[in-house]
Amino acid sequence: MQLFVKDLTVIDFSYLCEQRGIVGESWIVDVLLDGALNEMSMVLDFGIVKKQIKAIIDDAVDHKLLLPMQSSKLSVSNSTYHQAHEFVDFESDNGSYYIQSPEQAFAKIDTATIDIESVTSHITSIIKQSLPENVEGLHITLRPEDIKDELYHYTHGLKKHDGNCQRIAHGHRSTIEIYENDERSTELEQLWCERWRDIYIASEDDAISHENVELSEHAKSKLNEEFDTFAYDAPQGRFDIAVERQRIDVVDCDSTVELLADFIARQLKKLRPYTDIKVVAFEGVGKGAIASA
């Protein structure tokens, strides 16, 4: 007997890629269970699937930075500043990234490349440990949203957030709709998606000097005028990041989707001052904010 749940959840996260650098991503999760019927004539209660299994998946990878632990370009070490914090140093073909975060902000995947196959294997092995004996098979399907228009991948952190959004390196794969005088503008959508292709979005209020940033000794030896550094304290701990300027967009606001929609609208208004601009900005799958300028 098989039990399935489509669209169980969406995982929003970022991962390290040797070619692209740090990449924001959003995947939809489907679950299929094989097994014998239990005493309630069920393979597993839908309530358990929707709550318990979703919680396990969220805890494993959602709003985390996924680390390919077999990558030769990655170094992970204990922080010398704070307990239960780690340094992550990553030098990709698309720029270098140096991070300090609480260890709970990272998901360590035993692979050289973060992809659907490796993350599926990681999640499956964790969930199987919590399934009852009558459940004999577990099939997890991870899939990106089918976006036919423009899209971009971005990574950020929200220091004021009480939950996991405060983590300085989590992200999303998002589409966008931009209207100019109530007409959809593919030109402006393409323009913006190119600007935010595999981007790190930082808030100017979180900027910190190279001297005061808390990173590994290796990272500090690599910092030069090409890097911007950011840091903040949040409920989960201390967060620091250094990113090469070519891979970053510094905004004059927090990076909530509401304020990002407003930021985009204001920037496009500067390009087209005599037109009305409306931005429908998505944060991952099926949610977002609308702003006008």
C-alpha cells in the first residue's frame, strides 16, 4: 500500500557551488510512503506526515546553508570567537565567501556537489530513523517550481527575525513581475533578474569594518578592498560574512520581501521617472509582496 502527500512543504535554503558560488534555492517537497496498514488501517496518519515529517525536513535543510563536505574548495572549522559557532571558507570560480554562524545554520552534506540527488539522499536517511516499523519504503521528491518567466537566485539574512530567517546565508529561487503603466514589462524583468543572478543581498546597516569582522584567520588574510563585510547579533547567535563586491548588492533597507519589493520599485523608478512602476516580488514559491512607485 502507498500513501502520498504532494506539496508537503517548500524548503528555502542556499548552497555552495564550486562554479556559481553561493546560490539561493527553493524546492517543493513531495512524499511517498510504502508499507503495511497499521492498527488504524493506515500506512501512516496524514497528521504525522504533515507535521512530523515536515518538521524533520525543515530542521534538516530549511533556511540553512548547505555545505558540500567533499568539496576541495570548502573549509569548515570551529569558531575561535563563540562556542557552537563555525567558520566556513569557500573559494569558488565565481568568488570567495567567508562566514561565521552558529553551527545550526549549516547543513553538512556528504557530497562534492549539492544537487537534488545528494539532498534527497541526506533527507531520506534522516527521516527513515523516525518511521514506524510498518513503513517499509520512503520516496522523497524534490523539485523546483516550474517558472516560465524570468527568475533569480538570491541569498540573504534577516537579523530582526525571531526564527530561522535570521541566518545570514539562506536564500530563495524567485520569479518577479514588473508592470510599467499597468503593462507587464519583460524588459525590466530581464534587467532585474540579470542584476540579481546568484546574488548576495546585504543591508547597508549591517556593514562592518574588516578589522571588526569575526572570521577565520585564513579568511582575514584574504580580505582586501574587493570584499565587503557584514555582521549582526541575532537570537541564535553571531553572524558574519565577507563577500566579493562583484557578487553582492547592498540595499538601503532590511531584506524582507516587502522591503525588497519597495527597493526594486524605487530603483526602477529612477530609470523610468515618468512612468508608474508596480513590482510583484516573490520570495520562493507562492508568496511575496507588491510595491509601487
